[in-house]
Amino acid sequence: MSRDFRLHRVPVDVLDYEIAEEKAAALGRLGRALERALARLREFDAAHCRSDATASVQQARRTLVREAGHALWMFVVQREACGLRDSRTVMRDYHVPGEVQQCMGATPATSMRTVT
């Protein structure tokens, strides 16, 4: 906190500051959750050949894509709550696959992992 803020604070300013802190903390948590979801998908792809995948492998991959899509949705919504409206940088910087972008916002499976 800056010195001027501490000297001239009123309750509403303190509350605004704490809300901004929580928005930033939530954005960080959701960004890390997106990174983990995308990493799990990349690791899965590296370990499995897509051309001769069994039905269970394909289903496992679809689940990972849906989880990453949900994590992307949560992150983008939080960014927008923070005033960051352009998601193109997220897609580029996080290397989000098109299939994950397409399922962004889809209802997650009941087996979704919780964001920590």
C-alpha cells in the first residue's frame, strides 16, 4: 500500500483496495488452474498416439479437453471482471488449442477437479 493511501484512507477506499486484491488473487489462482489443465492435456497427448487410440483413451482425452475448456472459461470470466476484455492474448500466451477454445463455457463433467 502506498503511503498516501494509508494517510488518506476512508472505509470505502479500504474496501475497494481489498476487493481489487481479491480479484487479483482469484485471477492468479484461475490462471494457475488453466496452466495445470492445459499441461495435463499436453502430457496426455505426448503419452498417447491419437491415430490408434482406443475408445477409453479417446474418452479420457475428451474429459481433459472439457476440463481445460472449463478452466479457460473461469479464467476469462475473472479477467473480464478485472476489466481485461481482450482474450486473444490469453489464447496466444497460454497456447490454448482450438478444441479447448470451442468447448469453453461448456458444462463441466461431474468428475471435474476443484480449483485450488
